[in-house]
Amino acid sequence: MVHYDPVMQRHSFIRLSLLLVVCFTAADSAKVPSLSNYDVALEREVLSDLDECATNTHGCSPLATCVPNSEGHGYSCLCKDGYQGDGFLCANMNECAVGGNACGKHAVCKDTIGSFTCQCEGGYELDGDSCVDIDECQLGLHDCLPEATCSNTAGSHSCACPLGYNGDGRTVCSHMCTPAAPAQ
């Protein structure tokens, strides 16, 4: 945040302008009022300072908020939420890179301009503000063979062939051959 106080800058500019006027018209000194009279008028003008925020004459970034100072003159510029900088220059803040995962467990943070979004990892879905496991087995979203058993796992599932069968439960479940009993 940067504080700008235009009183001193404006006071110096007006005083310099008055001195130039006095210098150029000094040939007829009787017609030129004293500089001290200008100083009094100048102080009144400076003390009745404009509200740069209300009149939109501030130098804040469009991505910042202008805040009038409590002393009655000057202002401060504060970057809006999702942006960082000194208020005169504000840039997008990557909330995903600041302070760890802004989204929580089983979610991926995606930075957007001025904000961020949270997307659940594969095998999870958004439930309110958190990502919860999808039970692929119960919902029929698994890829197990009909004869295989589906078991839900965190963020995924597993498939197992029935007893007496070999295979991965997804692509194959083969009946195991048992050797015949020896003939007697």
C-alpha cells in the first residue's frame, strides 16, 4: 500500500506559480498584492482538499480500491482481493502457489484471473466444500468383469476374480484347472 499526499505537492506547485506571476508583473509593484495574502488564500484552498476517491482523480490501479485518508487529504490504494501490488500497480495473485493447497484434501487448485477454482481429483466429487470419494462399485462406474468382485478404494476401485479363478478381474478371469487325482 502506498500513501500519496498531494497537499505538499500542490502547495509547492501553486506557490511556484504565484512567484512566477509576481515576477512577471513586478514592474508595477503597486498593483501586485503581497505574497503573504496569496499564502493565506493558498492555505485555505489546500485545506479544502478534493476527495480524489470520490472525484475519481486518484492514481490507483483499476484493480485497486481508493481509500481516503482520515486526515482529510490524500488517499491510499489497496489491491482488490485476488491481486497483489502497491495499489498503483496490481497483478493477479496465484492463490494456488501461496500458502499450500487452498482447496483442501483430494482437490487440485486452478488459478484464474483474480481468483481460483478447486477441482476434485479423479475418483472424487465435490460435496459442498470438500471432495469425497466416489464409490464406483455401488454406482456401477467400475470396469470389473461381471463375474469379478468390485471393491471400493480411496479414489478408485479394485477388481478380483472369484475363488478358483485367475486373472485381474478386469480383462480376464480364467478357471484354474486342478490336477486330477492319480488313478489307483
